[in-house]
Amino acid sequence: MSETELDNVETLADLADLAREAAQDDDTVLVFIEQEDAWFAVLRVDGEEDPRIFVSDGAAAARSSYGVILTDELVDRVGDGDFDDLDSLVAELDDEDEEAGADGGQDEDSARGAVGPGGVPVGPLGDSELLTDFGLAAPQLLDLSGEGAVPGDALADIAESLGCGEVLEAVR
């Protein structure tokens, strides 16, 4: 694990190439991105396969110069037919959010319909199962992305779950 500057990254392909350069052989590379406790993203690069992306809050990331690289890719995939519709990009709401809707809060349909800049959905976006084979289930990742979650703490929890918490802290 190492800290990498994203200044020269202009596309998702640039970011994936940077990750592949850091890999030994065709090992899986995970890229953790955090924007000042506003959002976080995990990018998974497995060899030459297309990168898998999870963003904790798509709308917040879309307001960031490098977060927009990720959200644009996810939204573009909708147009390419990789997903049935935009709702399939928005990660499942956890049970607490559904209960809040029943108690007079925002219902599930209106929560899923919330969009930010460029039509990017508010809330988790992308592949919430990208860390499942490392032992971090999708519901756990979604819980770390929920309302009130602190992105820096979430990444620390993810790294700890993956067994690399100390390494993450060393590069912070």
C-alpha cells in the first residue's frame, strides 16, 4: 500500500493504469480515495479486467475534480446498457433507511430518486460487492457509507477488515 498523487490522472483508464503499475504480477490492486470527509471510493483492479468501482456518495463525488472521473464512468455505463437503469447503480438501502421511511422520513422511492449534479444519484453508487471475496460483505460496505458515516473512518474500518489497517494509517 502506498500513497499516490492523482494530479496526472484525467480518466478512469489513467487511474487503472496507475494501479496496475503498482501491482506485482496480475495481483488485485485496491485504490482507496477519500475527499476531505465528504465521500470515499474504492477502486478494484484485477489484472487487465475492467475496474470495479464503489463510491460512498455519488453526488458528493461528482462535485470533486477527481471524483467525477468515477461517477462519470458509472453513469456512462448506464448509457452503454451495462445496467438496466440508473436505479440499479444506486446501492440497496439498508434496513434502517427503509424503517425511517415507514416512520415518516423519506420513503425508499424518493430516496432513490434523489440526484445531484449531472443527474448523479445521492448516496452509494457502483459495485457494493467488490470486496466480498476479501471478507467484507456488501451490507457492511453499505453501512460504512450510510448517513452520518465519516469517510476517513469508513476507509480505516475497511482497511482493518482487509487486514491492512496499519498500512493505511502509515500512508495517511
